[in-house]
Amino acid sequence: MKMDWKNILIVDDSKTARMIIKRCLEIAGYTNIVFFEAEDGISALEFLKENTVDIIFTDLKMPKMDGKTFVLKLKCNEYTKQIPVIVITSMGNTFIDEQLITSGAHTVIQKPLSPLKMREALGEI
């Protein structure tokens, strides 16, 4: 298990969901991490113009820019295309999951989140 993720960007329109992601990562053993937060794909892209992160967790359904569009824009940008992205969704749709992977997401995690799911997803990267 790779444990050297230091800067993590969490993109979700729900403050509570962002807190749950952070807590699951901490319980899973990922400590000494600097968490950055964005409420949607647009603000995340703005943040990434000036900052670098090791990995991104993004929700799928968000206002302004959804997770799929966000992943596509990340992967088209020379400076952000190498950042691993994990998409979090409650949709439970295999077809959509496959589309997300094809778009550039490293993996998709189904809600509800758990420290085990987070550890497994990060272990695949």
C-alpha cells in the first residue's frame, strides 16, 4: 500500500461528504496529509492552476461541472493529466463507471464510503 500521498484535493459540493472522505482516509491510515477542498470542478480547475496535488477524489454529481467533465478536462491538460483521479458516486451503474475509467479516472468508488474502500482504491494506483 502506497502511503506517501501528501497533498489530496477533494472535490464535492457537500461539505459533509468532503469531511467523510477525509475521515475515511485518516482511519485507513493515511496521515500527515494536507487536504485541499473544492466545491465543484470549476473551482478545482482554478485551484490546480496555482497548486499541485498528488491525487484527487471527486464526486460525480455536482452543480456547475460534474465529475466526468472535470476528469475529461484534467486529462486534456498537460499539467494535470498525470494526477490520479478517484471518482465517488452513489449511482451504482457499471456503464457509467466504465465511461469514467475510459475518460481517465483511475477507479470509481461506490457510496457509502468506508476506510477499507478508500484503502483498496488507493492500493490500485
